[in-house]
Amino acid sequence: MLLPVSVDVALPAFPLIAQALHAPEGMVQWTFSAFLLSFGLGQIATGALSDRHGRRTMLLPGLAVFVLSSLACALVRDIRLLVLLRFVEGAGASVGMVCTGAIIRDLHSDVDRAASLQSYVVMVQSVSIMAAPLIGAAFINGPGWRWIFGFLAIAGAIVLGAIAIFLPETSPQVSEGVIQGYRRVLSLPRTIPRAGFMTFAGGAYFVLLTVCPFVLAGHISVPFALFGIACMIVLGNALGGRLVRRFGAQRLSTVGVVLIVLACLANCAVELFRPSPAGFVVTMALFALANGIGFPSIFASTIADADTDSGAASGLLGSVQMTGGAAITWIVTALPWKLTTSAGVMLLGCAVVAAACYGCSLLRKATPRRAERIAAPLALVLAAAEQPEAGD
């Protein structure tokens, strides 16, 4: 819960931070952008390192950096220094996000079992992201905005202590190098199309969250709507965690992808024919449910393919989801149309591309088997030709 909370826990305090540090609001926004940037890129940098040197070896210094930078954020007096410290804090947080998925793969080689556990982890992460602004609001209404970062430092120290005492090393540490690890992961048939799916499906999710306050303002309570959407994510993760063992990760992933496309189509239809805040909330809730069902299974399957390079695969998927989602959200805001129209067009495009990427991954999975069947007769002929003559 700690690391997803740290992403947006300070959002409610932005006006107070700007006032206290005598900074323009645009400069305060950079604290959020700096955290997201290092949070996304840091996963690439640390993923393969955790395969080479171990999860515990990376977690301890990573969380130490997170704790110290959070404490420094609580004491800072200059906005430029706060931006820098949030960048460092995001880099420390990225280590934990990478190692979470990799540790599950270390402990469970069965894909369905790993996908089930990943569903529950994503459920906690999703609820944490939604609850983070409420936590930040509680601090600014109480002891003050600096205690937001103090809370992160204290919670990080507790988690760091728990890892140091209770978490053994889980990685086999057989990876031969960082660059080689990413090269092996990228050479796997399904890595690139599934990374594409994570990018565009995650981008659609970020778009919905971005336009939500503008669509619902003056009609429906935004916190209430976000709480309902968070409940749908929890429901999707809970269903995915239970159903994946019965139906398998691939079937559940397919169901999730189909529901994502249907949700985006429904959102576009509502915007085109009968725009309403209620329709937006319903379609966004369906999208959240689909994400909860499909995302963990696809993530766990990709990590399983990577085998001993699971840290590199986890870092790659996490990074493209964060950076790609941020880029797609920026594109929506830059389009010349009305925000809801731009969001609807982008949602439909993201859904189609994400589904195409997932379909490509299924075809690539079948290709080696088909090639083996085609090559099998030829292999038998060659083997027979190499047999010695009876008279030799």
C-alpha cells in the first residue's frame, strides 16, 4: 500500500505548498510530474538489477532512499529542492513496485497461482491510489501538509524494518547481466505486444481518471464517484483472484480485454448519443471492472514467460504503463476538441490498439507450436537419413 499511496497523497496540499514555499502553482505541479517520471523510469533501471543481485538487496537501499527523501521533503524550504527530492523519492519507490511482482514469480512458478496473487496485490494498489488524496486531505486539515511526507517517512521506515527482519531472499540470482536480461525479455515472442497492451489499456485508464473531475463537476460528487469506481476495481481483482484458478490466466485475460473494448465503446456511445454524468460513471465502472479482471493475469503471464528475468519483465511492464499512460493523457489535453470528445476518441483508439496487441500476443504464442508441427516430418526425414546403412 505504501508506494501507490506516495504517488498522489500530496495532491490536496498543492495550494498550501505553493503558499508556504512562495512558489507558482505550475512549479508545484512539477513535484507530481517529477515523481511519476522517476517512478516509471526507475523501474526499468532496477528491474534487471534485482534479477542479478536479488530482491532483498535492491529493496533495502531503495526503501532507505525513499525514507530519507520523504523526511527531507517534510523539512524542505525551497520548491526547486522539493521537486528534486520528489524525483529521488520516486526512484526509491520504483524498486518496491518492481520487486513486488518479481517476488510473486519467484515463489510461484504456476502461472494461474501467480495471477491469483497478483490480482490481490493490484487490488490493494488500486484502492491505495484512490485513498491517497483522502489521506493527504486528513493531514492538511490536521497537523499540516509537511506531515504528509513525515507520514511517508515513518511508514517507509516500518516497512523497511519488516523487510529487513522477515523477508528472505527469493531470487535465484542466476541472471548474467542487466543489458542481457532486457535483451532476453524483449526477444520473447509475447513481451512487446503485451507491453503494448499495458501501455494503451493503462493510458485509457489514466484518461478516464483525468476527465472524471471535469465531467462530474456540479452533477455528482467526485469523491463518491471515485469511491464507487475503486469498489469496481476491487470487485474485478477479487473475481480475477478467485476465477483464474478455475478458468486459467489466458481465458480470464481474454474476458478482461473484451470487457475493456466494450466499456470504451459504451463510453463513446454515451458521449455521442446521450452524454450524461451517470452514463460516464457507469461506463468507467465497467472499465475498472475489466481492468481488475484482465490486468493481473496478463501481467503474471508475461512475468512467467521471463522466468529468471522476472525482475526485468516487471520493470519493463511497470515503466511502459506509467510513462505511456502519462503521454496519452497529455495528448488528450492537447487535442483541439472538447475534453469529453477528445477523451472518447482516445479511449476508443486505445481500446482497439490494446485489443490488437493482446491478439498479437496470442498468435505469437501459437506460432512456435505450429512451426514445430510443420517441422516435425522434416526432422524425422533428416534423422532417418543420418541412420547408418544395415551393411555398414
